Amino acid sequence: MPFEEKYILSTPGYNIDSGNLMNKWLKENPELDGIMCVTDDIAYYLYRELEKTGKRVGKDIMVAGFDDKPESTHMVPPLASCHADASFIAYLGIKQGYDLYKNGSTQNQYIDAHFIPRLSVDCENHEETEIGEFILFCRAEKESNEYIAQGMTQYVFDNKLVYSSNYQKTVWSFFTYLLDLSVKDCTKHYVYQQIGDYINLIFNEDDIRYLDLERLFLCLSFLINTENYLNMEDKIKLQSFKQYIYLQMISSYNYLLLLKEKRYTRRMRSIGQVNKGMLFESLNDDIYAIADNIPSLGIHNAQLYLFETPVMTYEFRPFIMPKTMELIINVENGQRQPIKNTHVLLKDVLNLAKQPYKILTSIYSNENFYGFLVTDCTYFDLETLEYLSNQIGISLNVNAIVRELNSISNTDELTHIYNRRGLIQNIKLLYKEYKEVSENLYFFIGDLDNLKYINDTFGHDQGDKAIQIVCEILNDIFQTHAVIGRLGGDEFGIAFTCKNEDFIIHIDSLIQERTQYFNEKYQLPYYVSLSYGISVFDYNSPFDLNHTIRLADSLMYERKKEKHLQRGKKG
């Protein structure tokens, strides 16, 4: 066939520009009577452009795609396409990607593909007759029974990635055995026994999910076709034999359904335990509760790796993967293990997992990509693994939302330190912690001087600025072992500890020094100063924060009075 460059169209993607290019190309080449698209998606857009030109697909012009996507059969008219085993392609893609990562190179591999004719090329195709025609063709060409059995096996397992090649060989052997039987064999006891053994091997709990039962029965209906026999006695023998096979298969399948139901019930109980583990307020408690229930889901080894901060992912937008991750959970042989080295490189995640085979799942919630879960989950429990990964993603997302809400509800909007509520909550925690070790816990209350004067003279914006400067002064002084918050208005509260009393003895001079520093730093038209009072929590009495605040407050107002008296004397 002569090749002409003008009959090839390259499109940049699936968008309006592609449609315009197609339309122009079709007008420039009105003589075209057939078009082969490299993907079914391109064919979909081509259908639209052909409709604009008035050409009927399958009548005026033939169109075929490549991929045989499920949507192809629903296009009008149904799109002819090239079909290959998608699961095997995916497997080879992953394998070659791993080889490239591990060895720095990979080898090209070729797989079989076959053309599926449909109405877009003016042909009808019915799947139920496809295998029948294959068997008739092979018999007409006198192909071996083994070759026919191989073709039927490929048909039954099409688009099913089977991890055990022995299982496919068993089905292949079963078909070959049936093809080799004569009508006389179908009445013998040992044949029935052999057929029963094959059915037990095929209908096993681990592998049955990879078998397309509808296609299996379709193959059997063509293999044991009583219409091919004129002798009534032979027809009865074959019908009885066929009925036996069907009854055995149905019985075995029902038994597997019963086992699956029992397993499902057990799994749901375990899932209930995982759900209970999601009721904790603390992220650590939440994650550890899930970790402790992982073995009940049939997973004995698992590692959870999280990014330092979630990676935001959006459709059609690239994102950069962080280079490091943190190991949050390590479960070995069903037991949660202490974690020694928490930070690992992303490229080492799989190498650190000790289990014999590893399944890696992404931890997502909405657009947030949190990390990976690496497990020894068996391939027939992938549904459970998906559930577990989703639960962890939901848990991380919910905890992030809760933390954000707590931060909003406990943070002062102006100064970004704790508000009264947040301060009180954290003081209670400090009180409990330091009471256990008998270390003094002090309470500091500070009040901005002359806030009303600043507001009235310079405006409320400057009043807010003065409050923020006081917050800076206090943060600078109480850098460690302290909880700082704004009680309201111009009042601040601080719970703190100190190793010796020198800090408290010299705190007055320290406040004056830092106040002077920040006033010189900002050069405002007014002088920022504060008065304060300090009290100590009494461990011999029940916790009473209000009493401790009142003691510090009374000392603060004593200092305020002293300041007023001193200003009066100077005046």
C-alpha cells in the first residue's frame, strides 16, 4: 500500500484544537474511506467531527480505534477496536518500570492483540459466537485438541491477571481432557471421578475470582454440543454427562460462596474493631488503634509511611514528591513494634519492608496525598487493604480538620497566641504534669498600661498594635517552659516554671529591659509598658485557677498603683 504523509494526522490531545485539526484534515482529504485511530478516545472525537461533515460512520467511512475500552461498545455505532489483555499490559508496565529502576534498563516485550470488528467498520460481532467460531475453525483446520484448549483458556482468562500460572494450566488441562474424550468415555466411572477432581482444583477459594464463569460455561456448551450427534443414545449420554459437570460446578461454586460469606462476616467484625479505633481524639491514639487491629484483617506485616506535610494533588496538575518520609507504624508478625529510625528516603521505602512480598497502597483523602502503606496482604484480600488505606486516609484528614478547628477555637486572632479557652486547657495539662514531679508552677498576669489613652488619642489600630507589642515582649521573655495566652482585652496570662528563683527575682528588670528594646525598635508616638503580678499554684489544695489568677491580679494592681503614685510625684 503506498504511503502518503498527508493521510497522517497528529493531534496534541483531546480538546477543541484537536477537533479543529480533525475537521480541517477531513475537508482536505474527502477521498478517505477508512481511518485507524491510535486510541479509542481519539476515535470518539473523530466521530463528532465526521458527524459535522455529514459522513456516516460504518457506511460512508470506516473507523477503528485501539485499546477496546469498555465505552467503545456503547458508541453509536459501536467502535471496532484492537483488543489486548489490559491486565497483562499493566503487569508488564509495572515490571519494566521496576527493572528500569533497579537495573537502569529494560527490554521491549510484545503481546498478542486481535481486532474486534463492530458496526463502525460495517461488521457485527457477538461475543457468544466468537469462541464457537474459533472451535469450528480449529476443527476444520484439524488443529490439535491442546491448541483448541489453549485458545479457550485464553478466552476464559482474558483481562484477568492470574498470579498462579498453575491455575491456568489446570483449566487448560481440563479443556484438553474434555476434548480427548469420546462419547463412550462419558459413561465411565473413572472419567466422572477425574472430572470431579478437575472441578475441585478449578473451584478453589483462592483462584476462583480469576475465572470468568460465564465464558467457562459458554466454552463447555460448545465443547459438549449434543446437536452435533444424530444418534439419540449418544445425545442422552452427552446430556447426562453435561448435566453432571454443570451440577458439580454449581455445587462447588455455592460452597465457595458459603465460605466467602463466613470470611466476610469475620472481616466485618474486624472492620468494626478498626472503626472503633477511629473514635480517639489524639492522632497517635487513632493510628495506633488501627495498627493494633491490622492483624485481625489478615495482615501480619505492615509499615505506614507519611510525608511531613500532605502533598496536594489535583487532576491534570503535576506535583513534586517529597524525598523523605516518616515511618509512623511498624507491625511485624502481628505485633506493633517500637520505631527507632523514623525518617527514611522515599526510594528506600520498599527495601525496608521485611515481608516476603509487598503490596504498596497510597494513603489519600480528597486531594490530600499523605503517604504509603506497605503490607503483606494477599492478593485476594485487596478489598480489605483498600478499606484499611481509606480508613487511615480518613483518620488523618479528620484529625487535621479537628486540629485546625481546635487551633481556631483556642487561638487569639489578633496575637496568634492562645485565647482564654486555649490558655486554661493547657494550664490544666501543665498543672498535672508538674504536680507529679513536685516542681513549682507559677502564674503571671500582665496588663498593658494606658490602653484607653492610646485608643482615644491614636486610634484603635494603634491600640491593637500596642497589644501585639506586649505579646512580643512576653514571648521574648518566656521563651521556654511556658504557656502564653491572652485573657481578653489588654490582659495576658502565662503559666511557667523555672529551675531557680533568680528568674523571678530579676523579672522586673528583664521586663523593663525588653520593653525599652521594643519601644526603640518600633518608634511609636506613645510608650508601651505593662504591669504584672505573679502567683504560685498551691499543690496542697484542689486545683483552682480562678483563685491563682485573683492572687496574681491583686499583685498586678498594687504595681499599677505604685506607677500612678510615682507619676504623681514626678508631676
